[in-house]
Amino acid sequence: MDHNPFREGLSHTRRADPVTVVIFGVTGDLTRRKLLPALFALYRKGVSRLGVIGFARRDWQTEGLRQRAGEILRDAPDATDEQRAAFVNQLSYVRSTFDETAGYRELARQLPKDGDRLFYLSTPPESYEAIIRNLGEAGLNRPGGGSIRVVVEKPFGRDLESARRLNRLLADYFDEQQIYRIDHYLGKETVQNIMLLRFGNGIFEPLWNHRYVEHIQITVSERLGVEGRGNYYDSAGALRDMVQNHMFQLLSLTAMEPPIDLQADSIRDEKVKVVRAIGPIAPSELDTHTCRGQYSSGYSDGTAVPGYMQEDGVPPDSRTETFVAIKLFVNNWRWSGVPFYLRTGKRLRRKVSEIAVTFRTPPLELYSNRHPTMTRNTLIIRIQPEEGITLTVNTKIPGYTTDMRPVNVDFAYGSAFGESTLEAYERLLFDALVGDSTLYTRRDEIEASWRFITQLLEGWQNSQSRPQLYEPGSSGPHGARALPGGAGHRWRKL
Ligand code: BG6
């Protein structure tokens, strides 16, 4: 693995090798929102001599791509006009469908002979196969002067079988070390901090197990609806769109054993064990361990919003879930018997991503009878917004009595470091440029998560049930409340 200054917390003391990034699907939304801004940031910081070639079907020319890039980057923070012009003027464009071999010949012609190459697959997944095969057939998968890497965007498959097929196809042309399956949650600063918090401090790890932890909640809620992505979303649903990838990453970082070192594979070895240990949910448990919801029409921030079934691209009788809550168990020595509650959904009350670890009550409840406000200590890792960590502790209210009240011990990234956190894509692209795959998903991790998810999907399909409707701006469907209720636990307020 190359030297990675981000990992070591240093400024860019060494550059990545010169690299050409080829973005397949450069005309798409992800390029506009994330990839170009991130590449430009890396370019400005001088982390590498960087060239970018866009490859897409749309009838653009190099000039058109440059002009659009100029517009996209117009408001890039801290950038000068010279930097912008220099970045934009090195962009070039290959116009081709993804299965036309001539397009790949043209790409080969435009690629510099030396230096590294990073192929970024940012197209709809239906095109992955053509791109991977054609890169292989054109010999572009074979290292010449430098290394070759390929980044694959989500969705990576739609069930276990399709994920396996895609993995096999990739393996026909690339080594596992060259394949970077992206999950942008791993690029978030606070997500990386989960491991640091756990393994860089002495006080948490002794408590981080079934003896002291009562339950763990992982929430990723959003206020927005499907935002014009109805077509894609309806074939995915919340389970595929959020749980299989982002939420399982949060779960495995929270539940994993300490790695033997910080090498990419040492970390991923431990993460995959967590996913493998998740107990399957039997068909008879679907009602008690899962709850699906779909947002109805209503009001969000006082504005009338359509229901999911009225969104563009969504069939009027869709059964796709826009909310899901799951109760699961990680059946290993550390976590045996500890429920993990996961919930995610669109059009909910608040946008929040957090992990809340709730600890057991003291062995002798000296105070609880008289003081109903006493709460269980909870450690909350806030991923967004307001990244930080909060620990709730019970404290004495000043006065003659022993009345108590929970207070928060707070750490906020913003105020502690006074600088904004790195954009996830910038961090992840940097890692791919220097060949560090720690924050990317390995083949076995993806297949293990799809194994669990596919069983659930099949269970739901066989049950013929529909998601429950919930109102925009709410905390999700009523049925979700009962999920932790059986054990006397409650969801945290959204
Ligand atoms: C994406 C999903 O992967 O993550 C979207 O496809 C979702 O549906 C998004 O909105 C959430 O990401 P973030 O970073 O805004 O929490």
C-alpha cells in the first residue's frame, strides 16, 4: 500500500503518482454533484498530476464537457480562476456507447502511455458488464507504465446472485486489489472515527459487549423524498438502497473486533465477520423483526408533497418500501443476545445519521424508583448533521435532594477542530489514487451482506404484504414502534 497522508493525518507530503481518471457516465448527475468537485479539490491540492477523460453516450464534445465543468466548478470554495481554467482545460471527452469497441480504441488513443489509470464506473449498473468487458478486450486492464484501478459505484448488484455475477466478471479482468467498490458512507469523517473512538481509547472497549451494552440503534433518516429518481428507486427500495451498503458498513464498524493492524485487509477481515454473524430472519419472524413503510402524500415543511406512488417513474400500485426498520442479532461471542435496531427512510421528520449505543442500568438501581427521569447511559455517534459524539450521563440536580437529570457530554467536530470535514468523495478518490482500499468494500463483504438482504427480500415477496403508509415529516409507520417494544426498548426521537 502506498503512503497515505490522509490516514496519517499529515498534509499532502507526497503526491500520488501521475494518474488519468476515466469517468464512464461523465454526463450524469454524480459527476456534477460529487466527482468533478472532488477531483478538482485533489487537483488544486496538488496530490497528483491528474488528468480526466469523460466517456459517455451523449452528443458532447470536449469543448462541451469543459464548458459544463467550468459552470459546475464556478463556486468551488477557495479556488482561483487560474486553477479552475487549468483543471478544466485538461479535460477531454470520448463520445461512445458503452458497447462500441471504437470508443475504447479512441479512449486508448487519448490515454497517456505512462502513469496510473483509474476507471470510474458511474453509469447505470446495466452498463457495467459492457464497460468491464470492453476495457478487458481493449487491453486497458493490463498495467503498462503504472497501476490500473477500477472504481465501481453502487448499486453493486440487486441480490446475491447478481452481485456474485458482477464480482466474477470483474475478477475475469481485474485482480481484487485493483477493484474499488465504493460506499460513500465510508468516506465520511465520523464513520472513520468509529474505529478510532473504539480502538484509540481505553475506556470504551471494555464495555463494548453484551455484558454492558443493552442495545444498539442505527438510524439513517432523510427528509427528502426520491427526488426525481423514482425509476431507479422503485426497483431498489430502502433495503437495497441504504441497508445493504451504508447501514451494514455502520453496523460492521460498530460491532467488529479490533483488527491486528491497520492494513486494508486486516480491517476488512474483521468487518466481514460481523456481517457473516448476523442471524437470518425467518419468514415467521418477518412481522416482529422487520417493518416496511412507504410515504403517503402530505406536508413537508408546510409544503404539499406527493406520496411515493405519485412520484415520477413510480407505478401507482408500487410495493417498494421507502422506510425499513429491522431488529437483528450479531450471533458472536461479543454480541450474543444484544438487539441491533436499524431504521432508515425518506420523507421523515429530520435528516440524521447516528449510531446510539445504550448501556445497561447499574446493577443495583439505587435511584431509579424515585427518579423516573434517570435514563440509561447512551453513547451517540453523530454522523450527520453536526458530526460529533455525545454521551448521556445522569447527574444530580443542585439542591437538597438527590434528584437527577440526564445531561449530555458533547464533542462536536466543528468546534473541536474548527475546520470543515473533508467531502466523502474527495477522501475516497484520494485513497483510490494512492491505492489504499481500506475504505472500499471487499468482494466477500458485499456477498455476505447480499446473502442476508436477499433472504429478507424473498421473505417479503413471499408474504405478499404491502408496506405501511406513513406521513411525510413523521418518524415512519406506526408498526415500526413495536419493533423494539417487545424488549421494552424504544426508538430514539427523530
Ligand atoms: C445514496 C442513496 O447512496 O445515499 C440515496 O442512493 C440517499 O437514496 C443517499 O439519499 C444518502 O446519503 P447521505 O450522504 O446524504 O446520507
